[in-house]
Amino acid sequence: MIATEQLLDRRTIARYAIGSLGTGGFATLPGLVLVYYLTDTLGVAAIAAGIVVTLAKVWDVVIDPVIGSRSDLLLARSGTRRGMMVLGAVTLPVFFIVTFAVPAGVAAVPAAVWVMVAFLLTATSFSLFQVPYIALPAELASGYDQRTRLLTWRVVVLTFAILLFGAGGPALRALGGADKHAGYLLMAIVAGLVIGGGMLVSSFVAPKGVPAPASNERKVGILTTLRTNYSAGIGALRDSQPFRALLLTFLLQGLATGAMLAGANYVATWVLHSEDAVTFLFVALIGPALVVTPLWAVIARRIGKERGFAAASILFGLAALSMVLLVWAPGNWVYLPVALVGAGYAGMQSLPMAMLPDVISHDARRNGPGRAGTFGGMWTAGETTGMALGATVLTAVLAVTGYVAHTATVTAAAGETQPASAIVGIVLSFSVVPAAIIAVSLVPLARYRLRKEDIDGAV
């Protein structure tokens, strides 16, 4: 399907954007609470918790390119990607609830296996929606600025979702009181239904176009084996230098944000000495981001998406680095640099998402259409890898610095059961480590060569 400017009306923008209520919720809540749930409620050792989350995410990396190619095949056969998106939307809430339904008293090892299997199924459902969802902008809008407009409003909703789930998830968990298992289950029921609902509504923005000509269908239909699906993804990376640069940048930045997201609960509990502080951290993070997100679109129109992306990344990295001072002076001052991190994060989300459809359309002109789903699958796999390894980095630092895991039945004053080295490890994972990764991500970003004239000059 070829996008036209007339198709990008307010209804299309709104229905596409609402999908980020689901994607933002799923990206935020498990990243925020899952490792903490394993170590501080189920009694799973930090390094084992990291392995559980990483293995589930590795499965994402395995299946995302396959789902991307299957999405292209579905589009060729039926003229729409909608069916796969609906399937993911209706099954995700069930598996998400099961992930946080481990009964009290289950030993650490079977509890870890329970969570890993349930979260693996949840991640599969999410990929069924997310991969074709990522591919849609190239079909919904044409033009450099039109895609920025479409993706800007998506990120506004995404930012709101991060606030809603980042602050609301722990608040729902707290309603369980002393019974942490009940609190997590309540959180999962409410959040799972909201995530699935947003995804389901957005599924119907997928255009129901005319099926591709038979020759195109045969070309896509060859992608029937795992090996061939991966060959398609590797081919996309090989053929598109802008995609390689953008994907590597986004993967590294996912690693940085994943480490910070997974570490927020630990900072709240062991550095700020209040589990409830995680809610205030997210308010400080997302409040400014809601205001700043549209401004990044203005900046992109004036200086280009790639320069705006670099500026947002630098802001994020410097603000994160400043929080190393928590080692010596923990306190409420941390909310100011967190707000600056949120302002940078808004640009780090909206601008690369607006650049990806440009990459897809550029590839379609050079190498032929029909690979949007493949690009979406590789993009989601890269994003998933980064976020998963971010949690792995956190748990590795916690293990090395001597973090002590405990079950929900253990009661101890915050800060009294952790050695000083573990507190330092938590702070470093929240500051120096992500700042360093962001600095490295600027190297591939500098190699991104697509500009506005490359896109609009060919439309």
C-alpha cells in the first residue's frame, strides 16, 4: 500500500497513537517491576533474576524477524496486517496476569521458572502486535514531516503511558498492603486489561488495502522457513546503511534506558529509603516529557531529525551522569536531573521512531517494496535486546556488589539489609553506566546519512 497525505487525518493519528498506551505500558511496567518482583518478593537471586528476564527476551529476538516476515506475507495475501495485531492484543492480558500470579510460598527456583515461561508467552503476544505496528507508519503517511507528525503524537501517548504505568503500577501494587503477592496480582489484572485494550483499538488502524499482485505475493510467500526469515532480516541490514546506523543507536539507547528503568525501584527503596518514591521518580521523569515531546518535533523541522536526536541523547546522558552524586548525597534533589532525563528521553523516542519510516521508504525506492514488516521485526528485536540487556547489566552489577535478595515475608528496614557496596552499585547502574552507553550510541548515530531532501525529494 502506498501512503498518501490525505490518509493522514486526525482519526488515523489518534487510532495509531492509542496503540502506544499498550506498547508504553508493556515496555515500562515489566521493565520497572519484574526484576524487583523476582528478587524482593519471590526471593530469586539477582543474577538468576537477570537470567530469567534475559532468556524471555532472547526469545523475542528469535521470533521478531519471523513475525516481521509473516506480517509482510499477511499483508500480501489479505491486504492488511490487522489479524496478527488483534491476536496479540487479545492474548497478552491473560499471559501478563499469569506472570504475576505466582502463589505465596512457592520456592525460588519453581517461581523463577513460572515467571520465565509466562513472561515468554506474554512477550510473544506483544511481538505479534508490536512488529506490524512498527511497520505501519510507512503505509499510513508519506513525507518527512508527515511521519514526524504521526510519530510525535504516538510518543505523546507513549509518554503518558509511561507515567500512567510507571506511577500507577506501583500504586496499584501498594493496595495489596503487606500481602505483596496480592498487590502484584491486582496490578497485573488492571494493567494487563488496559494494555490489551489500547493495542486492540489501534489494531484497526491497519489499512485494509487491496492484496498485492500475485508476483509480489509469491515473492513474500517464499519466507516460510526460519532460515529464510532471518536471511530477510540480515538482508535488510546489509542493504540499508541508514537502518544499520539507526538500529544500533536505538539498541544501545535501549540498553541505557533499560538499566535505569530496572534500577528505579532499587533507587527508591535502598537509596531514597521509600518504595513509594518510585512513583515520584516517574512523575518527575514524565511530567516534563509530556510538555517537551511536541517541542522535539519543532526542533526536528528546523535542524533535522538526526541532529535533534543527537541533542536529546546528549541531554539524557549528562543528566544521568549527574546522579552519581547520590552515592554521597542522596536526597530529593534527584528529581531535577530525572526531569532533564525525561526531556531527553522524549526526543530519544519520538525522533528515531519518525526516522524509521524514512528508512523504510528509502529502502523501498532502492530495493523494491514489501519489506516493511521485516524492518519492523528487526527493529523490535533490537529494541527488545537493548531493554533486556539493560536489566541484565543491572542484575550483574547488583550481584558483583553483593545485593541481598529476600522474599516478601522478610521484613527489614530499608537500607539495613544491603551492604554499602550494593548501594553504590545501584547508583552507578542508574547514572554512570547509562551515561557511558549513551555516549557510545552517538558514534553510530553520526553515521546516519539520510536527510530531509533525500526523503521529500523522492516523494
